[in-house]
Amino acid sequence: MMRPGALEGRTIVITGGGTGLGRSMAEAFLRLGAKVCITSRKIDVLRATADELGKATGGTVLPVACDVRRWQDVEALLQQVLEAFGRVDGLVNDAAGNFISPTERLSSKAFETIIGIVLMGTVNCTLAFGKHWIKQGEKDKTVLNITTTYAWTGSGYVVPSACAKAGVLALTRSLAVEWARYGIRTNAIAPGPFPTPGAWQRLLPGDLAEQFDMAKRVPLGRVGEHHELADLAAYLVSPFSGYINGEVVTIDGGEWLKGAGQFNMLGALDAGMWDAIERMVRGVKN
Ligand code: HXC
Ligand code: NAP
């Protein structure tokens, strides 16, 4: 947890900020004194969230409708934020679209839709805000991208999302170097499973959430809690992380490494089985 007032004087825009993890980050930033703009396609959802978060935190929340796939929407978003707050210091690219499907059942349009939201949406917002900061000669700005661990492992059944998130990771590391000279830091968070209605309804519909208990995939034996990710995000958009640039911070309880390590399945063996195994292995003579 950051100290109170750690984000005072800073204005941060969160795409996808009306729901799920975006909303949780908005709440955390507000509690630390930031002014926040939340944006997505559904203005009614954004207004309700802005109202609730404003009352809960006493902070200033601006809801703005914007489809991140549309460059004109993104330019208008930036103008509205500047008119309301006079400045913008941070951009969190959280908006995403995703659903599970065997890849051979997907149309080209389905790929285009997910890549459009996740990769082109992140590109559009980053480009618009970055151009503004560079033109103004403003320093000490941050872009924080929300990616996933399958950005580098890949994953079946969510292939458009995996392709798009891999692109977001490449964008993060590329701009971290290219735009550092302008005082713009670019980092990413790769979350493991954090239950949200948006993700769970599309990735674990029906009884899949019980059939494939995500907590069992995680060495720590549980899913993530929103405040854990929101606290990390607050640190990464704050000046306290001023020397962190180009980093992707994984917050998944060890989930992806468990899948990656060749012998990690042996965690299923109990002590008695290990006694027997040790006898067998020590008994090998050749
Ligand atoms: C196959 C599908 C499909 C499905 C849509 N399509 N759903 N194909 N199976 N279940 C196809 C459509 O047929 C269409 O192609 C194309 O995709 C676009 O669909 P639309 O419904 O027109 O798109 P749109 O209205 O823009 O909605 C976008 C959406 C929707 C992504 C499909 O789910 C959405 O609005 N999602 C936003 C929120 C979200 O997804 N949150 C989860 C993020 S979680 P055709 O060819 O028929 O026209 C996340 C977690 C990662 O990223 C890691 C978790 C551990
Ligand atoms: P979520 O609540 O469904 O968030 C997705 C948000 O994106 C919604 O607020 C949605 O709002 C917005 N959005 C979708 N299409 C948009 C568009 N074209 N333009 C603007 N906004 C758009 O899901 P979440 O679980 O909180 O996910 C948040 C982020 O975390 C995503 O980047 C996701 O990939 C990542 N993530 C989540 C998990 C997890 O376990 N939950 C794991 C790894 C990564 P509208 O419908 O109003 O547009």
C-alpha cells in the first residue's frame, strides 16, 4: 500500500475503467489523491461507476465514452481530459475484449475485433497521449499496459487475445526505450486469474469455473484479490517507481511458472510416495 497522498496532483486515464480491474485501479488511485478519468464504450456504466467511486472516495472522477478502436474517439477523449483537468500524467491501457473458442471456429472478423480492442486500442491511446506529451515537452509521464502471462507463453482457445497481448508487450518494451528521452516511462502488469464478471462470463461460462478451478492452477492456492493488483498499479504509475521502465510485472501467485516447469506436476505426490520414490532412485545401480 502506498502512503496517503502518493498520487496527489496527478491525473490518470484508465481505459476499461468502469468495470472489473480497471474500476479497482480507479478506486485505488482516487484514494491516493489522483484525479481519474474512466473511459469505455458504455457511458451509463461509466457514470454509475464514477458516481459510486466519487461518493466512496471523495475524489474527482470523469466518465468519458470512447471506443479505443476509433482514433477520433481517442483524440476526443484526450481533449475532454485536458479541458476538465488541464493536464494528464498517466495512461492505463486496461480495456480488452476476449472469449474462449477453438481457433478454427473463428472468423477473420473475430480476430480483427479482439486485436482491434486490445492491440490497436492500446496503440491508439498510447500514440495520442504520447504525441501530446512529446509536443508539450512535458516529462514524468507513465503508460501502464495490462497484458497477460500468455503474452509470452501463448495459449490455445484465446488465440486472438494471445496475439494481441503479445503485441502489447512488444509495444511496452519498444517504447520504454524509444520514449524514455521524453520522460515517458512504459511498463506492464501481467495478471494471473483475478475474478471479474467480464472475464469469467466469457472465459469460464456455465459450470466451467467449477470444472476448471483457477485457484488449483496457482501455487499459492488462490486467485488474486483486486487490491493486490490495484496497489501494484498505483506504485507503477507513481513517481516512486521512477527508475522502473520497460518492465512487465507478473502478479499471478506463480501460475505460469507452474505450467512451465517440466517436473512441477510432482507437486501432486504425497510424503509416502516420495519415500518409495527415494528408495527406488537410490537403489539404481547402473
Ligand atoms: C466465436 C465470436 C464469439 C464467440 C463474438 N464472436 N463472440 N466468435 N465465438 N463466443 C465473433 C462475432 O461472430 C463477430 O464475427 C466478431 O467476433 C465480433 O463480434 P461482435 O459481437 O460484433 O463484437 P463487439 O460487439 O465489438 O463485442 C466485442 C466482444 C465482446 C469482445 C465480442 O465480448 C465484448 O464487448 N467484450 C468486452 C469485455 C471483455 O471481453 N472482457 C474480458 C476481458 S478478460 P462475425 O464474423 O460473425 O461478424 C481478459 C482476460 C485475459 O482479457 C486472461 C484471463 C486469465
Ligand atoms: P472487464 O471488466 O470486462 O474489462 C474490460 C473493459 O474493457 C470493460 O470495461 C469494457 O467496457 C472495456 N472495453 C471493451 N471494449 C472496449 C472498446 N472497444 N473501447 C473501450 N473500452 C472497451 O474485464 P477485466 O477482467 O477487468 O479485464 C481488465 C484487463 O485485465 C484486461 O486488459 C484483461 O485482458 C486483463 N486481464 C484480466 C485478467 C483476469 O483474470 N480478470 C487476467 C489477465 C489479464 P465497455 O464494454 O463499456 O466498453
